[in-house]
Amino acid sequence: MKRQIIMLVLAALLLTGCAAQSGRNIVKEDSAGVYAMVIKSEGNTYNDLMTQGFREVIEGADGTCVIAGPTEITAEAQIEILQELIEQGVDSIAVAANDEDALSPVLQDAMGQGICVSTVDSDVSKQARQVFVNQAATEEIARKLVEAVYEMSGGSGQWAILSAGSQATNQNTWIRAMRSVMEEETYQDLRLVDIVYGNDEIETSKEKTLELLENYPDLKVICAPTVMGLAAVAQVLEEQTDADVKATGLGLPSSMSAYVKGDDAICPYFYLWNPIDLGRMSGYVSLALKEEIITGAVGESFEAGDMGNFVIQENEFGASEVIVAPLIRFDAENISEWQYLF
């Protein structure tokens, strides 16, 4: 049944401007290659924006674009999609991983068959891909979020994290880095009381937020480093009028604009990057790998259209990555400039 669902997803791409066909020869006659992006899940605005940017770059280079994602945020569902793409004979795969370790064998298989493999938004082990397209520097994300919690809590007290999936590589990497920042003397009066997981689903994230409010009546801040999660937290706090709790994290201006305005804003400010640009960068990296402009090694450089020239760097794990841009802070002063863009 799952395989049938995957095939239906791939077939449906023919109707949406992308291409996929049964058999291994799926390159259109006028195509510069077949480039796939595997997202974490369907029905997520952030993922839709990322794929929009990816499609723009790939189709602008006369490539054939395939976008696929599972209905559930699991590694198993992604693995089945990846196996199907390998069987289809795509030239390149960019994947936002739901699990760092579980996806590694199938991605190594893809590379063994000559398919270019990169990760975007959420990484896997360095042996299972050529390069990671990182939305922003891990240290920057962690420090900005901890600083926001510190300011909104008044420098002390209880706070909690509402994350996406428990196996999400990017979420876990940021949380580890946040814990490291918290060890600094400045933050000794802050107490991280819990980490809960909403699986990037609005209703599940709302339930987890309500549990946090019930379990920790002295809670001051909930930090959600996930777009769907932050929107859910803000919605719950708006409904729970007696809850004197602030929200911050990573969010979309379009879904958070109502919560940053006013003297007693639920979310005084939050952060993100441009997810469309993240997708565009993934597209440029996929093209550069396919055209053998880069191999994914540290120190290599490539042109990313109007985004400029980029150099592949080494991250804190000794793996190669491309950092797209610094974080953007969204607050009452600039939210109107961004809320209609994404």
C-alpha cells in the first residue's frame, strides 16, 4: 500500500509541472537531468516554500524537477520514496532528513549508483551525502534562541522547548547547541524543565503546549525551533488568556504576524531565514554536483545565480556544508515587510 501511495505521489507530479515516469528512463528529451527533492512531509507551508525555490532553479536550468514527501514524518516513509527515486534513475537527490542514521544506508546506495546526493534543512551522517545545505549557522541559531528566552523570561525561571520530531537532525542539533550556550554563566538562572515533540503537526503541538502549561504553572517561555510548532504555541497562548507565558523560536512571518504586535505581545520576536532561498540554494547545489562543478568537498566554490558565490565550509562535526544566510529577526517593527512574502 505504501509503495502504491509513493507511485501515486510521483505520478501526480506530472500534473504540477514536475516530472516522473515509470521505468528508469525518466529524463525528458529537452531536460538537463532529473533533480529530486524529498521533503520531510506533505501539508507543511515551510516545505512548500522550500520546494518552490528548488523548482524555480531546476526548471530555470531546463532540468526536470521531482518533489516528493511522505504523509507522515517518519524515516521509513522517506526511505521508501528514496528507494523509488533510485529505481527511477534520477540524477540528483536533495533530502530534508527525518532521521540522521536511518536514511544513511539508502543514501549511500544512491551515491553508489552514481546519483548526486545532498541534504537540505536537516542533515544525515557525512558519509551518506556529499554536502549539506544549511539554512544558517548552528551556533547562531542556538545563541539567538537562548538570548530570546533569557530576555523574555527576565533572565531567570523555567522555560521549555517544543520541538518537531524526536529524530529530526536539525532540531536535535540546535537543541544540543542551545544546551551548550546555556552552560555560560549568564544563563545560570534559567531552568530548562522539559523538551516535548509535536511532530510538526498543529494539533499535536497544541496538545503538547497545553501539557506544558498544566505541568509547569511557573513556566515563563516556550521556545519552538519549528515553524508549525511556534504557530501552535502562539495559538494556544492566545486562547489561554490567564497564561503569562511568552513564545519564541523559528517561525513564518505570515503565520506569526498577529502575535508580535501590541504592548503585551505573545511573541515579542522570533527568527527564521528565507525558506524560498533555502530551496533555491539546494537547487544550485544539486546542479553544481550534477555538472561536476563541485564534489561537496570543503573549500570548493560555486555560483548560485543572483545569490552570489559560495564556498563550502566545514561544520562542527567535520562535515561539509553551505550556509545560506544569517538569521532574520522578525518583530513588530518589520513584520509587515515580510508577512506577505512567506
